[in-house]
Amino acid sequence: MEISAGTIVSFVLYMVGMLGIGFYFYDRKSDVEKYLLGGRGLGSWVTAMSAQASDMSGWLMMGLPGSIYAAGSGDIWCAIGLAIGTFFNWWLVAPRLRVYTEITDSMTVSTFFGMRFKDPTNLLRVISALVILIFFSIYVGSGLVAAGKLFESMFNINYVLAVAIGALVVLVYTLCGGFLAVCYTDLVQGILMFFAIVIVPTLAVMKLADGSIAANLAARNLSLSLFPETMNFKAFLAIISAAVWGLGYFGQPHIIVRFMGIDNHKSLRKAMIIAMVWVVISLACAVWVGVVAIGMYPDLPASEHERVYIKMIIDTCNPWIGGIFLSAIMAAIMSTIDSQLLSASSALAQDCYKLIFRKNAGEREMMNANRGFVVLIMVFATVLALADLQTIFKIVQFAWGGFGSAFGPVVLMALYSRKTSWQSALAGMITGTIVMLAWKFSPWGKYMYEILPGFLANLVVILALNNVFPQQDEEVLAQFDKMTAIIQGQE
């Protein structure tokens, strides 16, 4: 693909701007809570845009359009499931988690699990931190794969160098500014992503020949119908498998940590409205990109499927505007990687390093530990990205399913079940993770997305063990009652 000088200049200026935000929020005197949660002072707009920009990643602009282009309408159910899951995450999880994490003085999801259930063994914190490390390394790796493909397409450079450049830019501003830098870059990036995903397919449609989408669909034997002509059991499982992506939201640490950083739980209603408008329009337009690409590009090789949005920008936009819209792809990638890096490093620092090795570590040491883990995780994720084993869509699917299966039911029961104990939560988390992995690599994995059996197994185990090991600690019960009273406006 031929890239003009104007496109490259616009893109580079954007990258410099993101680095500038990171340096702006650099504070040598910053404490750990400010670095990890921004002092719990975010407004509705920043919280909403940061949560959704962190959520969608390069998957929105490369993975989803590529899967629609390759297979037709099947993955539209994935977008529908994600929109529904987003709504319930803001409605059910956000307010209670914001209040509860302040009551328990928790700065990470892992710490919240340990403090909420008062686990005397600390296994909940340690195991959840390790789960975060494993799946976020894979998740960050998927983002770097997307960044590598973008840089490779734009600058015609070696894939290894392309991945390294993307990793370096995100690493620098995350190290400098922490949570505030991540959230404010996400605000900018979320706005840019929104306009880019709306405008580009609109411009592309104007260049399409009449009937080209229908003709190319027929030539490739694809359909855009939400329901197949013959609804058999296999087709039904495929629809359910795509729609249950929405279950993953309840267990995504990099998304739900945004709820912990807002200034007040009452501000979340406005944030939810902003987030829902953003996500519904963005998902619909990402699907539309894939559909329009079918009309524009009759039969691309498999290696080019996840680059259709890049091709569409280059073929339809003025070079300078094209550079801005290509920056939106990088924005989607960076806004997720930075959030995942911060969530993973904070879990390791707070719930492994300090908890096990340095109980009396001071603020300066913990700041250095957090930054050190950011670097280590990025290095590990870069190694995974260089393997370039799968499509972005498949890598994200695996990591998303892992978090949803391991953490989703635990988060919901922590917020809504007064009687859930640490034994129930720990057993559910372990069971959900094992079932998810076993299902993924079993013959059934090709028929049903592994998040559903993993999520259900986790939930069933917690509910069953609640009758054997009910919560009896008076302090824990009092904290739950306090959280409920605040949510209901009684305090």
C-alpha cells in the first residue's frame, strides 16, 4: 500500500501528542493511589471514554471488520452481545464497585477480592494477580500484533521493528503518567476512534458501485442475515457462542478499574449514557466497515483480512485526513494496551511483591515496583507478539474468555451476595479458569465459545459452596451492608 508523506506526518504528530500527555502527567511526588487510580477524581466524560476506549482496542477497527469481511454476518452477534454486556456492566457493577473499593481501601481488582472476602490465606489476591498476568500478557500481545500490522502497512518496515516501535511509545507514556496519563490519552483516543469509525465507511460507501456488496457476497457464498436459512443445532450454538461475549465484561480488570477511579458513584449514571452511545455507534460502524469492505475488495488473501480498514482509509481519504484516521487505529490499540499494562503491573506490585516479599515497602519503592512490572510485562508481551501465531480476533477472544470465566461471577457475587465467602470465591475462580481452558482445547471448543462453560462453572461452584462455607465474619457483613446502604441512598 502506497502511503503519502502527508499521511505519515499526521500520524507521527499524533504519536508525539500522546507522548506529550504522558510527560504532562509525570509527577515525581506522585503516590501509589494517584498513580494507579488518579486519586479517585475522574469526571464522567473521562471515565466513560477511558473505559470504552480501553475496552475496544485494535479489535474494533481491525479484528471485528476483518472477521465480518472473512465470514459475513456470524460475528455481528458478537457485537450485539458486547453492547448488551456493556450496559449491564455499567448498570450492575460500576456503582457498587466504586463504593465498595473505597470502603475496603482497594486499588486493584485482586486487592478488592482479598479485602472484600477477608481471605486469611491471601490466595485470592495472589492467584487472581497471576491470572491477570497471564491473560493480560496475551491481551497486550494481541495489541502489539495489531500495532505491528499497522506500522508494517504504513511504513513498509520489518514486522519485528514495527512491533518494537508500537511497544516503546505506549511504554513511555504509561511509565511517565500512570493512571491519569492513561485515562486522558484514552479520552482523546476514544473521541478520535469514534469519528474515524463513523466517517471512513461513510466515505467508502460513496465510492462503491451499485450492487457491489450483494455481488461479492454471492460470489464468496457469504450472507449478512442474522439468522441462517436453516436453523439447526450447530447454527444455534454458533449464535449463542458469539452473543455470550457480553458475559466477559464483568471480569475485565482494565475496564472495571475505571469505575473505581471516578469522583463519585452518582456520576456513573451520566458516564453510562456517554459510554452506551459511544459503544453502540462504534460497534455498528465497525460491522459496517466489514460489510463495505466486501463490496470494495472482492477477494483479499487471508493475511489482508484484518487490514481492510487500513486499506479503506488509504483508498478513500485525503492524505492528511487519512493520517489522522490511521492514528485512530493506533489510538484503539494504545488505549487498551496502556490500561492492561497498568492493571497487570499494579496487581503484581500490590498483590504479589508487597504482599509476599516487601510488606513494609514505602511509597517510593512501590512506585518503582509498579513501573518495573510495566516494563517486564511489556517485554513478555512483545515476545508473544513477535510469534504472530494467530489473528487479532482469536487472541483477544481467548484472553477475554479467560477473564470472564475467572473473574466475572466472583465480581458479581462480591457485589450482590452477602453470604459469599473467600472459600467459595476462590474455588469458583479456579474452577472457572480450569473449565474454560479445558473447553478451549477440547473437541467442543470449535462449537461453543469457552467463556460460557467457564462462567457457568464458576457461578455454580460459588452458589453451591455458599451453603457449605457461608460468610460469617461480622466485619465483612458490616461492610457489605454499608455498601448497600450507600447505594440505596440511606447513608
